Amino acid sequence: MKDLSNMISNRPAGAIFREGDEVVLSQGTYQGTFGVFVRLRKDVNWADITERNGSTRSHPVAWLEHSTARAVQG
């Protein structure tokens, strides 16, 4: 199996999220999906969120916004 460790970053991608923050995916295939921030992954540019359907999935942090910010923008 190919080693992808050189693709892992320990630098934050953008906004700061805390466990329990309500978030929305602002980009990507699942754009508009609401969820709750769970944790950053080993690669801190990826995060786990629990989606409203109960599943926990990983998404790029760059695609996340706080859902209150999204609601204010329209």
C-alpha cells in the first residue's frame, strides 16, 4: 500500500471549530449538509461531523462553516 504520510498536514486550514459547534458544508458534493462538529482528524485539514441523519463522516475543514454564519448570509 502506498504511503500517503507526506500528504498529512498539522496546520489548521481556516476557521476554528469546537466540539458541539453546529456546522454546514458550504462546498463539495454534500453542500448544504448540516451537522455537529466532533473533532479534527490526524490531518487537521479534515474533521469529523455528525450529520443530522446520525452518521459521522469526515469532510475537509475548508468546506465547513458555522451554521449560524451561513443562516445570516442567506
